[in-house]
Amino acid sequence: QVQLVESGGGLVQAGGSLTLSCVVSERLFSNYDMGWYRQAPRKTRELVAEITRDFTSNYANSVKGRFTISRDNAKNTVTLQMNSLKTDDTAVYYCMVLAHGSPLYAWGKGTLVNVSS
């Protein structure tokens, strides 16, 4: 089974920055789109950013202009740089391999981002 291991979360003050990383064991990593999801308390999981196999990025309106997604195919990693964090960015963040826009594998443990006011 493919593993997705997220890291980089933590407690951050509003207005601060944080960078999340995800290492993916998928051997054909470069062939797939990748996404970052988040799930806030008492809310459903939502896609916040994605980067295609062709390195095209898309963002949810709520994070557009503040978050940047990137990937390093040589290292099988996808990164989410988060700036100007808001309290409503507080969530568990998950990375995921995407196939036709849908999650391809089981979810990893995620990494918790807690933005304090």
C-alpha cells in the first residue's frame, strides 16, 4: 500500500507561516496530480490546493494568494507553504495522490496545524 507521510504542522500564531511536507511512497509519483486537503473541527475534508503532473497549481478561494503548493518529483514530495495564516486555517492537513481529481489511496495520519489568535 502506498504511504503518505505528512509533517511540518504545529502551533502557529495568526499571521505567521508554516510549511508542510509530504513524502509519498508511490513509485510512479511523477505521473499523478497531488493535492492537499484539510479537515477542520466539525467540518468535512476539503481540497485546498492541488498540483498537476504538469506542475499546474490550483487553490481553493479561501487560501488563494496565501498558500503555495509545489512538488519535487525526484524526492517524491509535495509541499504546502502557508503564509498569513488565519485561525480558520486550523485543521488537520492531508496530502493525497489524485487520479482524475479523486483521492487514490487511503488517507494518512495528516499533520495538525493549529493557528492561535
